[in-house]
Amino acid sequence: MFHFIFTLPWLYVVSRTIVPLPWAMTVKIAVALVLLIASQFHFWSRLSSGSVFAPEFPRPVVILFNWAFGAIVLLAAFQITLDLAGLLAMIGGIGGAGAWIGARYAIAIAAFALSAWGVRQAIGIPRLKDVAVAIPNLPAAFDGYRLIQLTDLHISRMFPASWTRAVVDATNRLGADLIVVTGDVIDGNVATRRADVESLRDLRAPDGVYLSPGNHEYLSGYDTWMAHFAGLGMSLLPNAHAVIARGADRLVLAGVTDPSARGVNRPLPDLGKALAGAPPHAPILLLDHEPRRAREAAERGVALQLSGHTHGGMIVGLDRIVARANGGFVSGRYAVGGMTLYVNNGTGIWPGFALRLGRPSELTRITLCRIDD
């Protein structure tokens, strides 16, 4: 069923864009077959690794598949729009067949060009994004405290060792007090990704590097990966917290697991357990890969929740659909009760649909600011 769903855009493009064009039938069939191969990218990924989430092809092949697959999706959307325009024109008694043939060429060129640009935007090293967050009654020692949020790196054939090294170096140059990683670090098992993640060992911050898991950790071998991340020097926060001290002042950093834990019989997200024993009255920063539980966190007195998962919606317009699946949260800052929620667009992106149009990746530096309640 999963692979059949991704055949539908191809079918629409072939029947409504390719077939009406004045080409020889052999050319139409050849183009349709090439697009069919591209539309089944996730099927070929499963054959390559046993999982649709970790295509094990050479990086240029993964990039090419993402470009072609993305173009099919965009072209299907453009063709639907064109068909609606044609229907309105027919009702109004305007337009001729020649104009619609020209329009088909135009939307095809636009789809493939935009897809190429979107893939380029998705696979580059993210730019720095500075975010200031005001926290009521933040202890004076933490006024101006800086942390870097990395999320959704999706280290894979698409984002290999060289990319990871560049992200690590860019992060370390920022000189933050703390580095947090809010899940979906990986796609693939430890055996195939060991070299690609090795430079994560070099992440440096005075107060350490903390990680909470995302859904892709559970799809890639949760126990093995969590042990490996710990071996790389990361402190793990699966339904747990740490206390950061500055003299007598305290800041609580908590993390929860992901609902995907249910599929591998691991502990589900438990904010109560994560906060058990935390010092009272200390501001709470929560790492939760998915943003949709933000209202629960606000009710528990969390001051700031950092999330990812949505990739910012990837494409302007599509982000509205992604938001509906994530409690209305998709990209940027939200006020949720008395809590600030920040949904990061992602440092990387899933290599199964690596397309960004208007929703850029980000290397996010968050500065905490004190305000009096």
C-alpha cells in the first residue's frame, strides 16, 4: 500500500501531462517508464537496505532520486492546478488546445527546476539562526545563557561523514554553553553509519552535549544506537533530566522518549518520570522530538520546549498539512500557555524526501533572557 500511494502522482502525471503531449508513442512510453522508476524510490530503498528510511545507494544516486521523485510530486500538484484552470476556462468558453499544451511544458520545466533547487537547499550545511527566548524569573546566572539545538540530522548516505564534520565544526565555532540534540540523528544501523557519526564525538560545550531520541532512532536499532551515542560522549535523556548549576542557581534540562517506542516495546514518553526529583522552582527546558505534546508540557510548568520532527513542513503550503498532524505546530516559535515552544526546521532532513522550498534548514542558537513575572 505504501508504494502504491506513491504511484498515484506518477499515474496522474502520465495521464494528464505526458499523454496529451504531441510526442511519438515510443517517447511517451520511455518517459513514463523513467518516471515510474523514480516514483518507486522508496521501494528501491527498501531493496537496498531492508528499510524505506535508509537508502543505501551512492550519494549522487540518492540525490538524483530525490530530485526526480520531488519533481513528480510537484508536477502532479501543478497539473491538478492546471486542470482546475482548464475546467474554469471550459465553463467560460475560453482557451484552446494549443495553449494548454504550452502550459504543460511550462509546469514540467517549473517542477523539475524547483525540485532541483529544493534538493540543493535541503542537503547543504545549514545557516545560523539566532533565537532569543524570554523566560520569566530566569535565575540571574542564566541570563544570556546560550545553547545550540541540533535536530533531524538524519545522518545517512545523503548526509555522510563530510557533512557531519562540517556541522560539528560550525557548531563548535559558536561557543555555546550547551548543545542539545532533539532526535532523528540517524538513518541506518551502526554497522553502516559508524564512520558517518564519528565526528559527533567532537561536539564541545562547557555544560555538555545532551540527546533525546526521535522516531528514527527506534527505526534504526534503538538500544544499539543509544549505547553508541553515549560512547560518543553524549548524555542521554530518555524520560530523564539533568541539573545545570551556576553557583546556587539551577536550570533543569529534561528529555522524553518518542511514541515510536511502542513499536519496539520500549518506554513511551513520560514527562512525569522525566521531571521526578527535579529541584522545585528551577526553570525547566524540555527536549521532546515531536511538538504535538506541547500543551501537556505547558501544564506541567515547562518554561521552554525544543522540538523538531516536522522539518518545518519542507515546502510552503505543505507545511499547513504537516502542522495539522503535529497539534498545529510546524515551524518556529509558539506561545503555549505560559511556555515557549520552539519547533526547529531541522539541521538535516529525511533522505526519502529531501526537498526544501521556503523552509530552510537551520543551525539554531538559542539565548535565554530573564524577564520578571
